[in-house]
Amino acid sequence: QVEEELRAGCARQARQLQEMGRRERLLRAELRQAGEQLESLKIQVMQVCSPSAAGTTGKSITDSQVVEKVRQLSEENQESQEREKCLQEELSSRLTKEKEVSANIEVFKNSLQGLQ
């Protein structure tokens, strides 16, 4: 009976080891796939951000290159937004002045008509 229990215990442990091995292989495959996806994403980001830099064949794009390019684009975007805001303010100011001039012209026209 003890021998049967030992055999059953060994069989359970063997199944557990097989299951652990299977899980390890799956995890390694998933890790490899995630690494490939990351590399693909880095290449895509660089192609969008800087097509000439992404065209370098044989050279692996580093994480820091991708981060730097994204940071650079973010700064450019912020500068563009600030410039747009300034231009909108300038446009608004000019429209206000134009309305004032138009109103003054109307007053002047009415004054001229009154004088005639």
C-alpha cells in the first residue's frame, strides 16, 4: 500500500513537472512574441516619426531613440498649440479692431449723410 502511494505521488509529481514545463514553454513563447511586437511597434513609431531614420536596415532601433523621437514630437506639438493660441488671439484682436473701424465708418457715413 505504501508502495502504491509512493507510485501515485511520483506520478502526480511527474504530471506537475510536465505541466510546469508546458507552462514555461508557453511563457517563453509569449515573451518572445511580446519582444517581437515591441520591436515592431518601435519600428512603426520611428517610421511615422522619422521615415529616414526607420529606413536604416540592419540597425536595431533603441528604446531611447523611440522615446527621444516621441518627446521631440510632443514638444513640437506643444509649440504648435502655443503658436496656434497666439494666432487665434491675434486674429480675435484684429477682428475686434475691424469691428471698431466698421462702426466708426458707419458713424462717419451717417455724419456725412447728415451734413449733405
